[in-house]
Amino acid sequence: MSDYSFPAEWKTLPLKATSSSEHHSFIDGDWIEAHHLSNKGIRLIQTGNIGIGKYLDKPNTAKFISTSTFDELGCKKIKGGDILICRLAEPVGRACIIPEQFSEAITSVDCTIFRPNSDILDKSFINHWLSHQQHLKVCEDLAGGSTRQRISRSSLGRVVVPVPQMEEQKAIATILDTLDEAIDAAEAMLAKQEKMKQGLLQDLLTRGVDDNGQLRPHYHERPDLYQQTELGWIPRFWSINLLDEFAVKIQDGTHFSPKTGGGHYLYITSKNIRFGFIDLSNVETIDEAQHIEIYRRCDVKQGDLLLTKDGANTGNAAINTINEPISLLSSVAFIRLDSTKDIALFHLQYLLSQSGQRRLKDLMSGNAITRLTLKKIRNFEVPRPTVTEQKMIADILALADDEINTLRAERNKLLLIKTGLMQDLLTGRRRVTPELIRQVESLSPSAA
């Protein structure tokens, strides 16, 4: 079952083969209930462990059943190298190869165990196909369920997969595997840099820097340089202030829903405020008359701090880098500072720090809806060095952010390359050539 065309020389097969010569194992997982679970024994691989093309290790949520329960239920063993296909969203039909480290495990009834005939299908090739948007779209179209999408085992079994010659399958898989390795290496470097930045942030926001831009000695080394406050130990040269005590203006956006589309003024909502930056990829617009009405009350300007106060992104913050008038929804507030006394980037770094995020979330606790009120924002206490020290701290952290942004851009570039090659190679639109292999190998971490 497929809406897609492939090269004439490629075969196609349903996931559940109908011919004995094709002989793919296509087996449902087991029905495991809560009372079957144990603290140790045989590992249960769950739907949450199945990512798009990769196994997601979640050791803190690992579940098991005892050997006796395994025997009693007559469970089916899976092992490293098996492919698991998830019949639940999101997205339905996603799959991964179980790591070789698993000598034995079981899986739930919402997963299908797929063991392709190695004479017909290369395991890595088919795993990449099962991660392809075309396959996932077919599964989504076949899925049912009013509250949660699920594809039936019979419908999944009819889903068609392409079958090039084995040599081409292996070549395609090698190219995509190489890109995966490069992406994993880039993500590891990015995660390492982000962790280093968090450690630097913790030091800078609790110890600050001296006149030479160097971290002050730790509290245990020089307690005379510090003071105890409601926010913990901070340099004695700093103050603790409510945002409302020094902000020029704190205001949220419109509380009515304007008609979007057709205008030229950007309409910024909580979905556009990410963790440290503004995302305009899905921004909406409004017309001039509505903008003027909103802007009369909420005159957000370039350089203002933007803080999400409602919804799933509550606590996200960014600096407004847009150099034109914009309109805000009530889910976003702006905080305007006097640049001669306070550095917006310093206060952004505090809001995004572990301490700042924890305290913002504490303000939301007990609410039925995730929300920060303007009153709570105005009464939010922050550590406040001198403007000179704020700038030095902000400059140090900006350098760390530049490195993170560079690594993130490199990772995103690799993801785009892989997405494009998956689309082309897995459908036969582009064929493997020695030049393509060389280009992809140059992206490998070992080639750097």
C-alpha cells in the first residue's frame, strides 16, 4: 500500500510478506499489564523507547518482568538487531533497531517485531525507510482512533516498502548511516558545550567577576566577598531587586484575538518565543489598524526582554531582535530596561539559568493553567550587579552562546542534508555515485 513511485527495476513488498520465499517475521508484542511489572528481570522495551530511526535509552524509566512471569505469559523474546515498529503516535509507524547489547527483552502489544529476510532486505536500509516521511505519512493515513492514533497490525502489514538490489540497499544505508554518525557527533559536541555553558553560568551568576573580568574566589575561599540573601550567597557588591523596582516598563500583549493574515505587522505569540531566541518560522501577521490598537497599550521595542507568561512555553525568554514595530499577544510580556543601568542580556541569562527557571516554575505551581501573571513578573526578585559587571558577565556568556549557535547550525545543516538525501535516495530519485559517497564521507567525524 503506497502512493509513491520507484524506479522500474526496484521491487516493492508489503511489510508482512505473503510469499514463503520472502519470509519476514512480523510478530506482535505482548500484552503486559501493570501487575506484571517487576524491579528486575527481563527488560520491557516500550513505545517511548522507539524514536524515529533510533532507539531512545531511558534507564530511569526502565521496566521489567520476572522470568517466571515471562514463562507464565508465554512472551516472545526480542534481541539486539531486531526492528521494532510502533503502532501508536507520535508518529505512528516509526521504527528503530534494538541495540545489540540486548541479549533478550520483550516488547508491548503496541509494537510489532519485524525481522526482515536478510537475503531480500538490508536491515539498516529498511530502518531508514521506516523513518522516511513518505512511510510515516502512509501509516498516519491508515491509522484510526478518536483520542490516540493507532494503526492496526493488518494495516501495517499491508504497507509497502521499496526493495532495490541488495548492493544498492547497502550503499544507500551506508551513506545514511554515515550521516547519522556525523549528526550524533555534532549533537554530542553541542550537548557538551551546553553543559559547559551551564556550569559557567552557575559560576558567573553566583560569583560574578572582578574588575579584571576574572571569576571571584569561591565563597569558601573568601566569605568576606559574599552576602547571604533569599536567593542564596551572592557577591556583597550586588543587590536583590524586584523587576518592577528598576524596569522602565513591564507589559503584556493584547487580550483580544485579532484577525490574522493579510497584514504586514508581525504578531508574536508564545509559540514564537523559544529558549533564548525568537522563532519567526511560523509567525502570523495582522493589519495596520489592529496593530495600532494593540501597540497603543503594548509598545514593545527592539532590545526589550520578551517573557512567555502563558501556555506550554511559559518561562521561555528572548531579547526582541526585530527592528520593526511588532504586536504581542497576552501570552507574552515585555520587560524594558534602562540600558545605562541594566543590561538586557545579563537579565535574560538569569531568567534562562537553572535557578531562574526553577523560580519561575515555582511561581506557576498550584495553578490549573500554566501561567505567570504580570503581578508575579513585576514582583520577581533578581540578583543585580553594577551595570559594568552585568556587561562583563553578559559578554562572557555571549561568547559561549556564539559557540553553541555555531555547533547548532552545523548540526542543523547535517540534518537538512540527511533529510534531502533520504527523500532522494530512498525513492530512487537520486542514485548512489562514487562522488556522492566521497561528499558524505567528508562529513564524517573521522574525516575531520
